[in-house]
Amino acid sequence: MTGAAPLVQPTGLRAWLLSPEPASRWQARLGRLYLGWRTFTKNPLAVFGLGIVLLLLLVALFAGFLAPYSPVAGGDLRTLRLLPPSAEHWFGTDDQARDIYSRVIYGSRITLWVVLLVSVIATPIGLLVGTVAGYVGGWVDTVLMRLTDIFLAFPRLVLALAFVAALGPGIENAIIAIAITSWPPYARIARAETLMIRNSDFIAAVKLQGASTPRIIMGHVVPLCISSLIVRVTLDMAGIILTAAGLGFLGLGAQPPMPEWGAMVATGRNYLIDQWWVAAMPGLAIFVVSLGFNLLGDGLRDVLDPKAAK
Amino acid sequence: MAVATLTQSGGHHALRFFLLRTTQFIAVLATTLLGLVAVTFFIGRIVPIDPVIAIVGDRAPAHVYARVRQELGLDLPMIQQFWIYLKKAISGDFGNSVLTTNPVMTDIINVFPATLELATLGTIIGALIGIPLGVLAAVKRGSLIDQFVRVLGLIGYSVPIFWLGLMALLLFYAKLGWVEGPGRLDVTYSYMYTPVTGIVLIDTLMQGQMDAFWNAVSHVMLPACLLGYFSLAYISRMTRSFMLNELAQEYVIAARVKGLSEFRVIWRHALRNASVPLITVIALSYANLLEGSVLTETIFAWPGLGQYITNSLQNADMNAVLGGTLVIGAAFVILNLVSDLLYRLLDPRTR
């Protein structure tokens, strides 16, 4: 990326971004961001993934404008039940005479909500456990890592199932259960990064300046762990969506009449043979969205963590 | 003489190393299993339902409530309760299932062979197709087949297993009629053999009931292929990366310079070396299929551990749920550690 001189000298904004002598920290940061973006856009699949994720965001944001019908209120049960896809009902209607297209549109909000909340809960836990274990070391490290291993030992869906079974079905409990099962890999990664950083000279310098352990961890170790963690969390989002959908499918996630995609597939199961669209459409939505997150994660890994990409 | 002593001391060293590893292995296994029991104990305690009220009802007088509470051991300190729970769990006593009224362990022993059958077939299918695909993708890097393997893997990582199962059922069972539908065996065949191992395919074959055997094959085909696909996605991706690693080594160049055929270089030399880490991958994918079976069994009405857990869940049968969770967790841990041990045994570099 660096080194080779470009054949055509960049001008204007690009020249400013790619300047080898940035005049401010701000310019250097933006320049790095731009370089990362260039690497990212070289991978068409990653751009495609980003497109899907952006589409999901837009659809969730403008669900009210995009959905022609109500996601929860059904139509006339005598005439509008289980209709096949048509110009009026793009994805057909379900057993409650509700428009499946509108439900899928509104369902994007639930999916996004789950993904956001799980990452907001699980990432800080993993980050804290991993950095503390890696930086403090000794018996703290042993205890925290044993704990992490125990949670890693359970298959994710099964552990989430057991938690939801205990807490009671519902979207909030499903989110808590998925978050509880998500943090261990983040802790592992954060610890590995911390072990590499711990003995660097700049940490020694900060220590000599008299910084306390919490200050070093929060101010100097955590920021350096974040980029590899972002990659991992993005790659994990597809898994979070699939686990949430699986819980919904088993009736343990969002409760009716919420338009949760997994629960919608479960409804469609009863009409599978003759009214295939009831199960097919929401399932397709789950597939497309998790594919998008997987592609985006792959692309981000190439940019932020080139070592792991090979 | 000198040679003899050398090998002897080498053997002694290897033995000591092996014993040390085994002790370490058992220690890790013990702490992890203890942790698993602690987690299920904890989950059992956060259930918002009061187990005493569940038994005596909410209109029971206070002294009855107190007596039942004492009988259940709920008045003891938490740590003592855990100790009792642990002792029971080690002896395989997870209490009785509310749903079937049997001890949970008996139920699990009954349903486990079905899961084992499905997961084993899935892993076999995944390995038989996934390894050659991964090798081809590595050898012809960047070619059409490499792209194909990549896409296959991406879909495998992104598709919800329960949805794919339903769609497969719709296509291959309802529309095309290629395979039998949900269940393990048609009712007409279910009394034609005596269950011995609990694995229908083996039982029917051993007893010469060929009709029943083929019926069972037709039933198991779809769920096994479905699980096989998920393990294929993982195995082919890992095989590709291991093979790329091996093909860049110098011994491959040496083998080519010696004039060995490309076939021999790839399948005999490179794959042989790649097979050591592959064993770990296959064991891991086997463990993952135990998890994947929870949703697959629900869809295919497969009477295994996964269906047992989900059925119990829907009936708030916590003893059964936690027992099943613990068994799957333990199987997961043991498979992981065994694969680790195998890797150490097979790869001379780790000694």
C-alpha cells in the first residue's frame, strides 16, 4: 500500500487524505480510514455484504413507509387467509391473514435490535474479562480463563436454550441468554491481544509515569484490542442472528404477534406443504441478512486484521 | 549399546511426558465438568418458579410448605445444596422428568443413540465430501471449484438450519417424493426388529430385516445430509487452508523434483500431513453437530436428545432440560479434549 509511488499524482481531497506528512492527527486518522476503505472496496463481496447491512438499517428505519399493511393486525380471515404471493401481497399472507411482506419488513427492527443489544452487552464483558486476565496475569488470569473455558464448553444454542428455559420465554430473555453465551470468544481474543501489548515499551513508559493498573487497561490496552474485537463481533453477528432465530423458531424468543422471523418460520411449518411461502419468505430474510453480516465481517477482517485473513 | 540406552531414555522421557499430559488432561476435564455442573445448578436456581409451590400448590398451609422445603433440601446453605447436586450429577442422577415420569438419565440413555446415529452419519458425509472438495479447492486455487467451495461455505455459515431443513423437506419429500418424511421408521416396520443397540440402521441390518433397513435409510437420508452439509462447509474450508499451508512446504517441492506424480504428491504426501490437524477439525464438527441436532431433530421429528430437550422446554420440565444440557456439554468437552490429545499423539512436533 505504501512505498510504491502512484503513477498519477492524486489531487484535491485524495491528495490531502493520502499525504505522507499529515498536518494533524485528524488528517492522519482520516487518511488511514481512507486507505482501509480502499482495501475494503477491492473486495466486491464485502461491498455487497455492506450493501445488505445498510439495506437492513434503512428498511428497519423506514419500515413504516415501506410496509403497505400492519405487521400485527390481520385482514379478513374469510378471504385473505394464506393467499399466495401476488401484486397485492408480495410475499403472500399468513394464517392470520396478515401481509407477510409487511411482517418481514417490521421484523428487520427486531433482528437489528437483537444484534445491537447482544453486542452492546457482550463486547464490554468480553473486553473487560480478557484485558484484565491478560494484563494482571497470575491467579486472576487462571480463574478468569477457566471461567471463560467453561462457558465456551457449552454449545451456544443449547446453553441459550437452558437460560431462556429458566428465565422464561421472551425477546428480552433471549437477548440476555445470547449475550451470556457470546462473550467468551471475545474474552479470549482480548486476552491474546493484551498479552502482546503488555510488555511493550510504551506500557512500561506509562507505568513509569505512575499510571494505575485500571488506567493502563482502560486507556492504553482496551483501545488497542478494539479493532480485532470489532472484526470478531461483526463475524459473530450472523451467528447471533441465527441463534436468535433458532430460539424464536422454538417459541422461546419474541412472542406472538411480534413479527420475529424465526417465529414466523415456525408458524409456516404448519402450512409447509401447501402454503410454502409462509415459511419460505421470513427464512429467506434471515439467510440474506446473516449472509450480509458474514461477507461484511470477512471484508473488515481483510482491512483491520490482515494477518488473520490468510 | 549406546543406541539402546538412548532409545530407552527417549522412551522413558516420552512416557513421562505422556503421563504428565494425561494428568493435565484429567485435571482440565475435571474442572471444566465441575464448571458445567455449576452452571446448570445456577440456571436451575434462577428459575422464577418456586419448586415448593409447584409441588404443594399455593394454598398449602405454612407447615406443609416448610416440610416440603426441607425435604427438597432448599433450606440448606447454597454451597451445601450444590454439593448434593454435584454428588447426584456425578452418579448420573438428574432427578425425574415431569413429562415422562422416568429418571432423566434413563430417558437420555434411551434417546441418545438416535442422536449419535444422525450426528455420526452427518460427520461421515461431511468428511467424505468436504475433504476432497477442500483439497481440490487448494490445488486449483482461484479456479471455479475454489469459488464454489467458498460459496458453499458461506451459505453454510449463513443459512438457518431449521429453514433449510423445512425447505429440503418440502422439496425432496413433499414435491419430489425421493425420501421418506419425518421420523426414524415407518410404523409398519417398527415391530419387525428388536432394538439392541438403539441405532436402527445397525439393528435392522444385523437382524436381516432388509425392508426395514432401507426404510430407515430413506428416513435418515435427509436429516443426515442436512447435518452433513453443515459439517462439509466447515471441513472443506479448513481442509483448503491446511492444504495451502502444506503445498507451500519444501518437501512438496522435493517430492515433485523426485518425479512423483502430482496425484501422489497431493494425496499421499501433502494430505497425509494435513490430516493431523484435520482430525481436530472433524472432532470439532462432530461436537457442533450435537448442537445442530437440536433444531434438526425438531424438524424431522427425530426422537433424539435434541427433540427431548425441546419437548421438555415446552413443558417447563427443568430437570430434563438441565440433564440434557449437561450431557451435551460434557460430550462437547470430552470430544474437544480427545481431539486435542489425538493431535498431540499423532503430531511428532508437539512432543
